[in-house]
Amino acid sequence: MRTASVRSGLVHTGVLAVYLLLAAWYTHPLLSLSRTHVIGDPPGDPLLNASVLWWNATTLPLTHAWWNPPHFYPGHGITAFTENLLGISPIATPIYWLTGSPLFAYNLSVFLAWPLSGFTLYLLARHLIGRFDAAFIAGLAFGFSTCRAAELGHIQMVSTYWIPLMLLGLHRHLSDRRARWLALFGVCWLLQSLANLYMMMFGAVLVGLWLIYFGSGRAAGVPRWRAPAAIIAVWVVASLALIPILLTYREIHGDYGLERALNEPLGYSRPLSTWFAVSGLVWLWSKVLPDDANNHFPGATLVVLVAAGIIAALNTRTVAAPLLERRRPPLAVALAIGLIVSVAVVIVTMLIGPWQIMAGGITWLRVHDVHRAVTVAAVCGGGLWWRSPRLRGAFARRSPFLFYGLAAFVMAICAMGPVVPAAGHVVFDPAPYRFLMALPGFDGLRIPSRFWMLGVLCLSIAGGFAFRVVIARAGRIRGLLFPVVAVGLLLDAWLVDMNRAPAPWQSAAIELPGQSQPILELPIGDGTRDAEATFRSMGHRRRVLNGVSGYEPAHYAPLVQGLKARDPDLLQAISSLASFDVVIDESGEGDWADYVAAAPGAVRMTTDGTRAVYRLPPGRIDEARLGDPLPLVGVNAIDGHPLRAIDGTVATKWDDGPQHPRQWFVADLGGVHDVGGVTTWLGRFARDYPRRLAIDLSVDGTTWAVAWEGRTAAKAFLAAVEAPREAPLRFAITPGPARYVRLRQLDTATMLWVIAELQVHRAR
């Protein structure tokens, strides 16, 4: 037995070595550029993810410092704005510790996603199928699938090597009940959850289906429920470790009022045409199929292999009794015809939208959606299933081939989103994903199409089983089948090139490390430059006002817009927090240097001929001191629902937009009072601050006097820093008697003008 174990270990090592060599060839020139270029889809997410992995390697996870990486100064809890990637850190952190290069650690972690995902699925398939060649094919199909090309810039989506190990733990525990396999499942569930929120939520659906399928029925007269009970207990315990992290995410998101609900299901759904689209990086199929960011095409080889396996499994008199007998019972014929016709109707409708058949001025058939056709297909398919002894037998013994084939179909349906659109029409609503949206967490996942990564995993396992069936019936071509399928899988997913860009490290002579001042890089608000500023913080290790992430702090929009408008008050607002350095790219267009140099106390520190550094001293902004609030008896506005601005909560709002100089909002005090200030709350809509505001006072509602006028970006920035969820704008105005207070928006902008709450204050 020891000799067999050693032999098995050598075989596994050889498979991993082959996958590594294939990945090196497949991802060329990733390895040769791993110390000089950022690989993925530069500049956005790869630069952010590289900085996240570096932060995990240099800061003790889950500490206060770890939750506050050096981006989006002066915000807090920035780690909760995106994936924390802790589940990838067991790979990336040792690489960083050994090399000291965060760039190399990131790129090598990206590279390893291919061979490790393939190898761990090979281990799962080897246990389930029992054949080396079939398991190798399954691992190849998953590790080198076409869908990885579309997610090249998202390391968390391609790092799926924990999921097969998680499933391996489930299957091994089901077969021998050993505790170590439960431990494997629990640890891998935790790591995959920490690597990617999508795979945690979507993976929970797959695990739930696994428990329902393999945990039901009886085996040798003994109920199967005992093993799933232990699995569920371990699952719960492993998930408890996630609770402190999830609660902190929830707390920070609550502080900022962050949310991302699927309010428009159509915008997050994908039509059937995405199954016939592929990433433009895929060498072969990009010549034939359209490029779509949400492509689902799994490659022809894997689909043909699974189809051939199903046909081969059914192609015997004993297997396919109701479908393949020469004398088919009338019921079987009717069910088969109903299934074929209904499936055809579903496919046509999901491709072209609503359609009808007319002849002689009479409409013979009109199809608006696929609900009826899906129902008929389900009934007919279920009937044919029940009439097949082989299928009933496969279900009775809980065939893994049957489970993973059906699971791939379920994952595919879920990947289409909460509704299914076609030709601008919704043809299937609700789709299964809409029911998942009722569960906690699913309503915030804005890319349901990522379900298909799990679909490819299931389809790859089914492909391994199909290979075993096909090769058993291959006859003389059996020796050719393995290399033909392997080459076909690689050709299907072969990459034209790897997206890459030179690493933006140019900071050695400019952003000096060891300084206490935070850094503002200009220009700001450009995705590329902000991502580069985030990346460069790994070199100088100072806080930066720039940032890029899944979410932005409330203060970031007024900061960016105020700087782009060259608002001098904005620089003074930043300096009121602390002295800071401004790094300006002088090679581009713009008057940034003149703008910064005009700030009070600005000193030009150094330049490298392209980028210059200015230091601004600490400043001060006098806080608006306002009197007691006055009661309001009524409000009116240019449009919308003005009463929402005085309903006592910042959760609701009055808004009008886009911003233009004719917008107004009037508050009625019910009588004449000495007015000295106004407060308007933006709530969680800090980006919708009025670009330029005037506040007018009137006794009679006819004659108005301007009491305050100016830009508000600096006020909005500081308000969102002070209280991100409320963002109160406080205006100390020229005091005067008034019954009516009018707010006028004087500038243009694409955003709304929002007033979440309004107060008028007495003169002090």
C-alpha cells in the first residue's frame, strides 16, 4: 500500500508539473515580465489587487491597521471597499516574503491560478472517476477554460483552486466518514470565501445542491443523512470565522451608507447570445464569435465531449428504453415531441425575443415569453426521465456524472441573471436568480454571470465522466482520443496575448518614503492615474488621497470634482486636515502647477523633470457657527417631491437633475425671523452636491436679497469626511429678516442636485 501511495504521489506531482509547463506556455509572456509589468487588464483592478495582496503580506490581518490601508485619505475602513483577498494570501504572501517584490507576488499568483485550479480539479476528478486520463482531461478543461480570459484582470475570479478541494473533502467524507476530509472542506470553504465574495455566495448554492442530492435517499438500506449532518455542522463552524469580518464590512458600509442593490434586474441580466460570445483574447474563437465582457462560451471541445458521453451512455437498448426502442409507446412519443418543440420555442424566443406566426391574416401562434414553453419542457422532460430505467437508476445511486451535469445546467441558468432579456424584451421573469436575490447578500452581487465559473467547474467534471464513457466505446481510435481531446481543449482557450502594462513605479525620487504628509497626485479622477497612485503607495508607504476600488468613500466625488474645477477652497479644505504633498504630472495638459502654486504657503519641493512635488502647510477653515433651527411650515421646488427634504430622515431626498442654473428650492418659515444660516444634508448622496449655490432671503416672496453665494465642493468634501452618511453642508449667511429662504443652483453638471434634509437657522 505504501508503494501504491508513493506511486500515486509521483503521478500527482507529474500532473502538476505538466499543468505548470502548459500554463507557462499558455500565459506567455507573463513569467518573463512578472517583475516589470502588471499582468491582467491594466490599469484598474490588477493594480488595486496587487496593492491589496501587498497590504495583506505586510500588515497583520484583521487588526485596526489592516482595515485602514493607505488609500482614499482621510477615509477609514478602506479594506471593506473591495475584496480583501485573504484567501489568496496563502499563495501571495510567502512569495512576497521570499522576494520582497509585491509586483512579482501578484503576477505569480495570477499565473498559478491556471495550474492550481486545474490540478485541484484533477484530484477531485481522479477520486470520482478513477481514471488518470479522464481526470487529467477534466482538470485541463477547468484550469484552461475560455471563461478565465474574460476575468483576467480579476485575480479573485480566476483563483478558484479551493473549490475543487472543498468538493473533494465532501466526497471523501461521504465515502469513508473520516474527520480529516471534513477539515479539508471547512478550511477550503473558509479560504475560498475569503478569496472572493461571489464564490462564497454562489459556492453556497452548489454546496446546498450537493447536500440535497447526495444527502438524500438510502445507500445499502442505510439513510444518507448522517454524513450531511456532520458536513453542515462543520460548514456552520467554518462560516462562524467569517462573521467578524462580515460584520465589520457591514459596519463600515453602514457608516458610509454604501449599498449596491439590483434595482434594475434587466441591467444585470444576460441574453442567450452571451453563450455564443467569447473574450477577444481567445485566439481561435475570437475569429468567429463576437467579443462580450460577459461571455459564457465554454469551448466546443468540452461541449462535444459531454454530448458524446451522454449519447454513448444512452446508446444501448437497456439504457434508453423509452427513447430508442423501435416500438415507442405513444406516451413516450408525445413526451419526446413536446420536449423538442418546447425547447425549440425557448431557444428561438431567447435569441430573437417575442415572435408570431401569421398566415392568411390570422395569427396562428404568438409567443411573448418562455414561461409556458419552459413549463411544457419541464413536464415532458420529467416524464421522459421517469420512464428511463437508467436515469432512475443513476439518480437512485446518486451518480456524480448525473449530478455535475445537472449542476452545470443550473449554474448556467443562474448565470443569466434575475430576468432573461432578448431583443430588448424580457422573455423570462422571474428567472431562478431572482429567487436567490431574496436571500441576504445576493441582492448586492451585481454580476450574476459569474455563476458560470462554477458552471464550467461542473461541466469539466461531467466532461471527465463523459471521456470515460466515450473511450470505453472508442474501439480502434481509443489511443487517439486522449491527445485529440487535450489539444482541442487547449486550442479552444488558447490566448492571443496577455494584457499587460509597465508597472507605474516612478516614485523613487519624488514620493519620498518616511514622510508623514499624505500625498495627492494630480490629475485626479482618472481611473488610470488613480490606480497608479494606489499602486505607488506600496513604494513610499504614505497615505494618498487618490484611490480606486469597488466602492468610493463619500468624500471622493466632491474632492475630485472640486479639484477638476480648480476650486482654491478645496486645497484649503484638505490642508485643514493636515499638511500634505501634491505630486503633479507636468508632462500632460492642464494648469495644475499654477493652481497648486497659488495656494497659500505652497512650496515647490523637487522635480524629476516630469513630475513635481509641492508641499502645502497645515491650514484652517473656520467652522460655520449657526443659531437654533427655525420651524418650517412648507417647502416648494422647481420639480420633484420637496416634502422629502423636511421629513426628518436623510434616508429620503428631494432631487432634481441634471444640474442647471434654473433650479430652485424655497422654504417657508411661516413668519418673519432673523435668519443667519442654512444646513442642507446630502445623506449618502455626497456626489450630488450643488456645484455652485446661492442663498436668498425674502420677506414677501417677491423681493429677494442674496445672503450667500459660492462653490460648495470644499464644504461637501469636509462634510462627507466628518459624517459620511449624513454629509451636512452648513452655510453661515449674511443675517437678515426673512420669511422665505430660497436656494438656487447656479452651475451645470451631469449629476442630480440633492437635498436629503433642510434646516434654516436663527441669526446668532
